[in-house]
Amino acid sequence: MSEEYAAIFKEEASELLEELEFALLELEESPDDMKIVGRVFRAMHTIKGSGAMFGFDDIADFTHHVETVLDKVREGIIPASKELISLVLASRDHISDMLDAASGEGAVDPGQGDAIVNSLQNLLSGNSAPAAPEPKEEVEADPDSTTEADDRSKASPVEGGPVAEGDSHNFRISFRPSPDFFDSGSDVETLLADLGNMGECTVTGASDGTVEEYRSGKVEAFWDILVSTTQDLNSVKDVFIFAESTSKIKVVELGDDSEADFPEHKKIGDILVERGDVSRDELGRALGGQVPIGEVLVASALVSRDKVNSALKEQKIMSKKREAKVRTSSSIKVAADKLDYLINLVGEMVVTQARLTEAANDIENVTLMEPVEEVERLTSELRDCVLNIRMLPIGTTFSRFKRLVRDLSEELGKEVDMVTQGADTELDKSVIEQLGDPMVHLIRNSIDHGIESPEIRLAAGKPRRGRVRLSAVHSGANVMITVEDDGKGLDAERIKAKSIEKGLIAADAELSEDEIFDLVFGAGVSTAQQVTGISGRGVGMDVVKSTIEGKLKGVVRVNSVLGEGSTITITLPLTLAIIDGLLVKVGNTHFVLPLSQVEECVELTAEDINMFHGRRVFPVREKLVPYVDLRNFFTITGQDLELRQMVIVNVADERVGLVLDDVIGGHQTVIKSLGWVYRNAEGVSGATILGNGEVALVVDVANLVKHATKEEVTV
């Protein structure tokens, strides 16, 4: 087996294992949902088949045992219990270890796999009696219907075995049984179950009368069904072979899953005409009104409310199928290193374009300026396009933490739910990759130190189950991520005492509550009553601080109310590769300030400075704003100008001024990392190349303000 094919299998298996974990956690919340059971089984079945095909026989053999148990769950022989889900999650981890070992990363304990297999076999042998699963009904609300008839138009998935590999076909079935159908003792539920065994079956319209009402004709009996299956038209028709003489049956193949078979938007009237519920002429006469077509047809007594609702359901289902197909068919995989190389090329192009623009301005040739401006526009669009390619929804990171919350809750004997919001908020891939470890520390602390045990929560008048909420939202050129829990909160006095004990602050220091909470990020500071295997040594939050503010150039803040909970807010830039900056100058040295942090620019004279007797504050809009003189901070030689500029930036919701000589203007900044010699440079996060070939330093505003504040206190 070639290395290329092995690498393909490992990549595919990793994705399947991730999907498997997500599905198992969903199944734990809805153990009777056979659709999720099918997802779990198919993921495990695919791993087994691919493993055998690519020569990973050990993985295929182990997975076979897990698949056998999952097959019994599909058949309803054993339930999807918490014990079973825990074993399958352990199996998922063991398969992941086997993949790593095949790549030369670590070793696998064979005893662990044997123990899992034995536990699965014990579980299987102890639950051999068939168990009939309760039928599960999903009700899809219809926003276009306001009558009670909507309750009778339920979308009821009838689940059977998984659809076999091959082309999938979609069929619309119109089933209208006569009273004779019920007189003969025939059963509609049996027919629906047979269709469910063929694939995914959804009932988009159904009557809720009794058999007696159907027989007497008091209630019209009709069922509209959508079936997605790999079997052909004749196989579907065979299901109704014994009902043909006593029913009106119409089976129409909608086509395969190609994009062309799902129109952009099929109107309700068209669906009703296709199904024979109304003629085209009757539809045309009814269209004179301005109300929705469904309401028009009901008011005209041409069709019943149930039939209109059924058509609405079909419209929604087919639209969702088309959207899902379009999303699937319009994406391709690209290796991360190729994407990084493309980003570097675009960065070089942005630098070259800046040099070209500056050269064209020096020449002052009107004929040259037009194509140069066009190149500048195209380069800007290309930059934005490439950066958007690197953007990923943060939900991919959030989803990983559901397993973490589950395992920690069991280990600590607590009951915790995780809630997520804003999972579709996008962030640069490089930022997301570095965000994982800080988020793990924060969630572990929230569950270990924040969330109380069920008994303590009940005694305090709280719900038995605790809650950890993860949310993300765009805020200008930044993303704000919050980790919130409803636990016991932070004790400010205890944090202060611990910090004094560690020598981080003086015993007589007067600090605000926000400043005290910020001390939890100091090394060795922990409010835990006892050290556990999860946390309590005070070595996690300092890593969070250094990663967020040092590597990701963000800001992290803590808010808490004792007895009610804590909220940690992380503010991050959208990307670390190319940013919009403000080019400024001090002496002969150029600096770039991130434009997302700049609020405004004001002038500052020598008289303004002397007015406050050397104190580094200046009134702006009737509020004193502290400032940092970049010439003094970076020890740049030269004389101060009589009229200087002050750029006011926002750092963690606080306004701070940066005093400099000149503001040049906006600049597309391709950030280049500094060499290891400058890795400890304060107030600088990188460098960029200007159009004239000079190097400008990119200012790390938050870091600069922090160090300047320390110097001010020392002085």
C-alpha cells in the first residue's frame, strides 16, 4: 500500500472520527433519534471498510466489533444508553490512537482495545431481548399557516435501514385510500414502515382521523410522501401492489441528487397542479387576489387546508435538499500549506503594489496612473478574497468542547450543559488553531472552580444542572468570544490575598475590582481550595494571557459576580496576516498602528503638555486621556516638534493616546515576523515593508500601553 493512499485514508478517517464524536454527543441528548443512530453507524462502517481496503487491518478488526453493537442499536435490540455511548466514544479515541501509531506518533496499548471489546460484548449479551423503540415524530412548524390544520400536517420521518451506497433517487408519492382499503383490514402504518426500510421517508401531509371516519367518508384520507432511496421506481410501486385496487396511488420520480433536479424555488401552485389537486385554469383564476396562493386556494374551496400545508412542507424539504447539494458540490479541499503559500504570495504582491503606486506618484505620469490605480484595486480585492478563503467558522472549535464538558462533568460528579451561540462567526484559520489551548483552560476552570456540585446548587436556589455558555460575535475588525458560567463566581478578596502571598502586589495596594480580577492571570495564582488533577496550581490562566495577548495580539478580560457566575471576554483580530494600518512617523522612524484600534487624531502643542505639569494626560472631549510619547518609549533621538500629533487608540475599552510627529495615512500592512533576536522587543509585534523599501515597525498597542503603565508606576 502506497504512502499516498495511506495518507488519504488517515485524512478521511480523521474527519469521520470527528463526525462520529459530534453524532454520539447528539445521540446522548436524543437517544431515540434513529437518524443520528444511522449517522453513527455509517461513520463506523466507512472507517471499517476503508481500513480493510487500505491495509489497516487492525483498525478494521477493532471497528468490526463496535459496528456489530451499533447494528443492534439500529435494529432496536439494545438501547442507545449512556454506557454504550461512553464505550463508543472510548472506541473512537482508541481508533484515533491507532491512526497516530500508524503514522509513527506514539504507541497503542492493545489491552485497552481488548477491554473495550469485552465491555461491548458484555453489554450486547446482557441486552439480548428485543426492545421495540417508540416511534419518533418531528413536527415542522409552518410559518405560512395560522390555523389549527397545521397541527395535522406533520412531517414524520419513517426511519429504516441506512441507504445503501449508490445513486439516490427521490420519489413523490400521492396515496389516497378509499373506504374499501380500510374495510379490507389494510394498515397505512405498515406501508409507511415498508417505505422507511427503503431509505429516508418523510410524510409531508397526513390525515388524523380514525379508521371509522375513513370508512364512512367523513374524513378524507390522504398521505403525501417523499422518499429518498437507492432503489428504483418499480421497487417503490411494489410497496403498494396490494393497495392499488382500493386506492388512488401516484408515484413520481423527482430525479437524482444533481443540482439541476432541485429548482431554485418551486411555487405552491405548481406543486398542487403537478399532483392533480388543482387544474392550471383554476389556479389562474384564483391568482387575482393579493394574498398568498395557498390562502387563495383554500378560500376558493379548491383544495383543503391540509393539502396546502402538505405542499408547503414539500417545498421546504426540496429547497433544503437542493441547498445541501449545492453546498456539497461547490466546495473543494485544499492543503493548508498551499493556502499559506498563496497568502505569502498575495502579501508580497501587496508590498510590490505599494512600491509601484509610490513610484507612479513620483513620476506624475497621467497615462501611467490609470493602470496603477486599477492594479491597486485588483490587489485589494485579491487580498480580501484570499483572506476570506482562510476564514473558518469558529463553530468547528466550539464543537470540540462538547466532549470536554461531558468528560469533565462525569469525572467531577457535576451536571453541566454547554450552550453555544454565534458558531458561524468566522475567524482566520491561524487564529483558530492557536485558540484551542486557551479555550480548554478556560472551560476546565469554569467547570472545576466555577460550577458547583448539584447539591450545593440546589441549596443555593440554583438549577441542579450548571451551564457553560460559549459565544462569538463580530465587533468591527475583531471577534469577541465569551466564556460564561453560572457558577459561584470569583472572590475578589481571596484573589487579592493570594496575590499578596505570592508577592505579586504590595500588601497596601489599592486596586479596583477589574484590576483584582486581572490578577488571576498571574503565574501561581489560583482560588481553588484544593489542587486536583484538572486544575488548581495556577499554571493555566497565565498561559491563556500569554497566548491571547502575546501570540494572537488580542485582549482578555474577566467580569464576575460572587455567587452568580463569571464571564471571560476575549477580543481577537480577524486575521494576523494582512491588516489595514495607519502609517505614522517619529523622527525618521516609521510605525504602523492597527487601524481597527484607532479612534481619532488630535493635535498636541508644547503648551498643552506644560499645562498639566508633566503629567501624561490631555483633555479630549471633556475627558482626560492618558498618553504615551513614542519618542521617549522607543528612545528615538531628535528634537520634539512644536506641534505634534496624538492618535487615540482603544485598548480594552479604554482610550489611550500615542504621541508622535506625523500621521501619513492608511497603509495595507503585510505583517512580517521579527527575528529571534527581537523576540522580546516591547511594544512591537512585527514589521512591514513600505513602498520605498524601508521597514516600518508594527506597534503592539496593548503591549506598549501595559509596559508604559508599569514605567509610569515605577517613576
